[in-house]
Amino acid sequence: MNDSPDAPTVRVAVGNGAGRDADVLAVAHQHADRTRVLETGPTGAPGGPHVYATVDGRTALYGAVTETTIERIVLAAEEDRLLTGEAEAIAVGEEPPTPETGPLAVGTARVLEGFGWHPPDATPNPVAFQVHEGPESALATVERVGLRGRGRADVASDEPLAEYWNRTRDADGDPVLVVHANDADPETDADRLCGVSAPGRIWDAAEAVAEIVGAEDVVAFAPAEDDLLADRLEAVGEWQLARADSSFRVGEPTMALEALEGNDRIEARRRPPGPEEWGLYSRPTLVHTPRTLLQLAELWRNPDAFDAEAADPGTRLVTVSGDVPESATVELATDAPLSRALDAVETPDSARYAVGGRFGGLTRNLDTPASAPAMTGAGLGTEGAIEVLSTDRCIVATVGERAAFAREENCGRCVPCREGSKQLHESLRAVYDGAFDAGDIRELARTMRTTSLCAFGERAARPVRTALSEFESEFRAHAKGRCPAGACGGMQ
């Protein structure tokens, strides 16, 4: 293989440590002699693995690449040729081409720009140096724009980041920064995607945040079972890598700190004070997700692209999954409707949607903008997830599964969540026996939302609360022995 930057170059987007991605990469290396082969991270789009081939000043993008396809791509590059007839897009210059249609054409790529193109450890256009030169100015930019945290695993989830940073700076003790890439929500993929595609960029942004708050220690937190993510995080930066089982509960920031401290019982901590003042081993601790850090990096690179007058400036990563052939993660401007994310996948007719991860809200349409205030106001979750539910998916069974999940996964510390999730699950099971009281279920959901200790309990009842708002007739049908979707055994 030729390591010269002027040699023909083939970039292989690898999102899994094994399987077809790894096989395609191995074949590319096997057939490359004078061609440079680079391993990059996944693009987030379905139809992978994706491959970029650059020859003599032109770049071609290929999707759904197989071992046979990559062999022909590399052999053509060895002869200074591109397989133009099979390319999804071609561009002049050594930069990734963007197709006019298809998943990679959806949304506004800022954070996702370069995913699949740059090697994971690369740091194009770094920001840490400029922040080190002027940390107060960098903080002022975040304050002025009002950038919010992204993801439930972030200590500043949907709230202005600068407020948390200032509390950390004012707290006693040596601050710590935790990069929380162990969200473990089964419906979301954004933080893992960022971690395997752009750990170099994440480290650069983490170093910048550490400079602003005076944190000398940075911890990267990854799932114990995800070797590729852990390896890529460990390969960059001067942080300590910590790993723990990816149970859903560790996605809550204070429970993540419990796991990092090695506690036998993982429970939510009372707030206030929050971890930004009293966190890891009693030190002031910021917990930020990879997507928050990459959003910050984009802000410092191009502050003019962020509307300081917007309720939720910037963009949001949205993963579309569920009843689709293959999931996709896209980036939407916060004033764009959530429905735009559906352009990246094939969806069934008359689908319904669960928006916001495992405890997201159920809805019939996706006209809501992709901003935290708009989604919250519509009763939807802000986790950056849209689960597509086909019409043969039973709504009552769907929310019942989520209630059972809450019953099993809650930490047990507070009564409203521990007992509320149990009662909620039992109330939904009773519907199948003909006992349905919408008022009682709504009151239970309200109590859980307003009195639980942490966000787990606050959000656990959201699926059933929103399902009752949009699909109450389906609950009533079940109470009469009929499943409208025809999915529940024993019902007509």
C-alpha cells in the first residue's frame, strides 16, 4: 500500500469491528499496492458500508459495497481509474461528494460532515488551540448563543451549557469532565456514531471544555461490550477510558457517576446540588455527550451559523429506526420538521411514531420542529430518535413493553418511579382483562412525572400518556377484547 497523500486513495467507512465492514476493509488492503487505503468511521446513512475513492483529483462515492465491489474499486484505482458507472455521486477535488438524493442528501450536515471521510483519530480544523488562547471569549460565545446540551446522558440535557460551566467554575474542588458515550438507549445511536466516526474531534472539543472550566482530568465512558467504540476512544486524547455494562439506567448522568465509582448499587443522586458541583468522588463534574461536544466544536468554528435568537440554536442528530429496513442517523436544523428525517429511510404507509427514545412520546405526525422546546411542548422526547411503528404494531402492547422496561430498569431509589412503574405496568395489563380507566392512568403518569427523583421516572410514563392522548380508542377496543392492529393473540 502506498502511504503517499498523492496516491489514489480509498476510504472505507467501518462502523463494526466484525462483519461485512471489516471484510470489505480487509479486501481493500489485500488488493492495494500503490493505492492508499484509509479506515474511516460510518456515515450514519443506511446502505453501507460506504466507500470513497479519490483518483487524479476526482472522488466517487459508493454505497452497499461488498467484497467483490471493493476489489473492483481498488483495482480500478490501481490503474488510475474510477468506476464511475456504479458511483452514487462524483465530485471534482479531494472532498466527499454529496448525492443529490438519498440518505446522505438529507438534512444539514455540520456535525456529520466528514463522517466516513476522515479517519477516526483525525482532527480537521481543531478548536482546542483557539479556546486555549481565549477561554473567556469561548465561554462568552456559548453564553451568547445559548447552546443547549444534547441527549439524556448529558448533565445539561436541553438546558444552556454555560450555566453548568459557571457553576463548575464556582464550585470547590478540582473539576472533572466525563465524556458520556454509554447512553444505552436501544432506540438511539447518535453518540455511538460520533464516538466511532470522530473520536479525534470529540477529544479536541473535550480539551477545549476542560480548559474553560479548569478540568485537568477527562474520563471517556464507553460500554463494556463495544470494543470498537472503546478502542477508537482510547486511541485518541489524554483521557482515562472507563467501561461499564450498558444498562439503560447508566444513561442518566448521576447513575453514570455511580457506575464510574464502582458502586454495587446504581442509583440516581438527589439534585441539587448537581454533579457539576458535587460529582465524581465529590469533585465538581461535567458530564457531556459526544454530540454535545461536537456541536460545541461547530459553534466555535463557525459561530455565525448559529442563530442566537433561536430557542434551540444549532442542529440535532436524529436516528430513525423501528419498522424500517435499515436505521439511519441524520442531522436536522432545529427549525426543520422531524418528518424530514424520514427521507433517509423507507417507511410503511400510515405509520405512527415514537419520538424520543425508549421513553419517547407517541404521535401520528412529525410536523414538530427538531428543537428541544418544540418537542417538549408537543409531549415528545428530545433524545434524537424516531421509532417508526407500522399499523400492524399494537399501540397498547408497545406502551406496555415500555412500562415493563421501566419496571425492570428503574434504580428503585424513589417511590414514585419504583412503585409508579409497577402500577403503570399492572394497569396496562388490566386493560386486556377489560379494566380500563383512562383518568386513573393519566393521574398516575402525572404523579410519576412531577414527583420522581430523576429524569428516568419523569419520562417513564410519557409513552402511555401520549398514547392515551392520540390513541385512546385503541385502549378502549382492547378493553372490549379487540386489537385494532390484529397483533395481540386471542383478540378478534
